[in-house]
Amino acid sequence: MTATASERAAAPSSGEPLLRLRGIQKSFGAVHVLRGIDLDVKAGEVTALVGDNGAGKSTLIKGIAGIHSFDEGEYVFDGRPVTVHNPKDASGLGIEVVYQDLALCDNLDVVHNMFLGRELRHRGLLDEDAMEKRARETLNGLSVRTLQSVRTKVASLSGGQRQTVAIARSVLWNSRLVILDEPTAALGVAQTEQVLLLVRRLADSGLGVILISHNLNDVFQVADDIAVLYLGQMVAQVRKDDVTSNQVVQLITTGSTGAEGASA
Ligand SMILES: Nc1ncnc2c1ncn2[C@@H]1O[C@H](COP(=O)(O)OP(=O)(O)OP(=O)(O)O)[C@@H](O)[C@H]1O
Ligand SMILES: [Mg+2]
């Protein structure tokens, strides 16, 4: 089957999205949580995922990450239909999630946290030098300059520094798609700024990034695309430059922009 000229013209210039979901359904028992979700995430872009409490954001990313299986729908990664039924399937594709609670170990240093569960070994022993080197290289590659030493225990880091470590950990493993669940929720102004710069750098380095956020300032500062979930339905996915903050608030709270009859 060949695409018509208009279909080709409608395709994004950068080609196939890194992640393409179509018609995703997910229920927990009688509760129908995701209702026919479509989502496109391009490499090199930040796609913000917004929606009110209970809209289905976490359920959607847990499905992408293989923590839940979707009941129905197409999951296409890098142009190929894939089945993702567990976190290992997702990490095998290069999908990494930074969860809001971060799951860092306070009593371990930055290096050990970055390699937690995937330690490098040499002749059966932890290869401390190699891990330290790669941790430093990764942080430098992301232009992280706020950490004094990679041997600092995580307990003594600020919230923003902890978030930085968690994000850096997610790019150690040939990641292609990084999903960030509310990375700035607990941060002050300066630390939020640092983390948003880091989020932007991830995308600029060629990764696909999904950013869940309730903060529209963050979304408008860093996103390329905005996807809005409302009661389990994707009511819009739009270029940031094509919407106002007020329109996004309307979409989040009512599921439409209020411009009835106008094309969305
Ligand atoms: N394991 C589960 N079993 C039953 N219902 C669930 C389960 N997980 C989520 N839900 C329901 O699915 C709906 C969507 O929840 P979800 O956590 O995805 O929302 P969210 O958009 O992430 O909200 P928030 O912004 O508060 O984090 C809610 O009504 C929730 O009660
Ligand atoms: Mg959630």
C-alpha cells in the first residue's frame, strides 16, 4: 500500500514518531481508565502529558513502561509494532521511567545510585573505577555542574540534585525514551530551572521525552508538544506554539477548548 500525496504531506517532516500509541484501552476490573488513547512522541522532542488528578496519566505511562499491560490497542516503537508486558520488555527497547518518589537509596553515594541493580563488575567484584568514570561522563555529558562529588551520599543532596541523579541514571543505558513523572513537583524555583534545563538537554541530545506535569509554566517553558488527558480520553495533542495556557487549562478541566463547532 502506498501513501497518497496528502497522507505524505500530513506526515511530520522528521518522519515516524519514536513512540506511537493508537486506540489504547485499559480497565481495572469494572473501572475503564484509558479509553482509546492515541499518542505520538518524537525523538528530539519533549512531549508534555497533562491532565487533572485521576485523568489516567500514571496508568498510561505504567502501560508504556510495562508495569501494566494495555488491554487493547497498537503500541508501535521506532516504526515496529511491539509487545510490552513487563518492565524488562520496556527497558529492552530503551524506555526508562523516572518516578516521582525517585527510589534512590539515601545511604549510597551518587555512583552506586546511578548503577543500582545494574552494577558493573570486573572478575566478580564491583568495578568501582569504571562505574565512577561512567557516572562522571554521563553527568558531564548532561552539563550537570551542581554536584560536588559523585561519591557524595544521596542523603545529603538537595531535592534538585536528587532529581538530577535520577534523571542521569535513566540515560546511562542507551535510552531512547525517558519518561519523567512530575520531576519538579517538590522543587524550588532555582532547582526547577536546573531540572527543566536538563529535561531540555535530554531531548536536544536526541531522546524522546515524556514529561508529566501539573505545572503549566514548566510545560510551556520546556515542551514541544502537549498531550491532554481528560477522564481517560486524549482530548488533544497539539504543538505548544499553537495553544495558549488558557486553552490548555480549559482542555484539562472541561475536555474541550470551549470553541464549539470550531475545528480543534
Ligand atoms: N490499580 C488500580 N486499580 C483500580 N483503579 C485504578 C488503579 N490504578 C489507577 N486506577 C484508577 O484509574 C484512574 C486514573 O488514575 P491515574 O493514577 O492514572 O491518574 P493520574 O492522571 O496519574 O492522576 P494524578 O495526577 O493524581 O497522579 C483513577 O480513577 C484511579 O482511581
Ligand atoms: Mg499520577
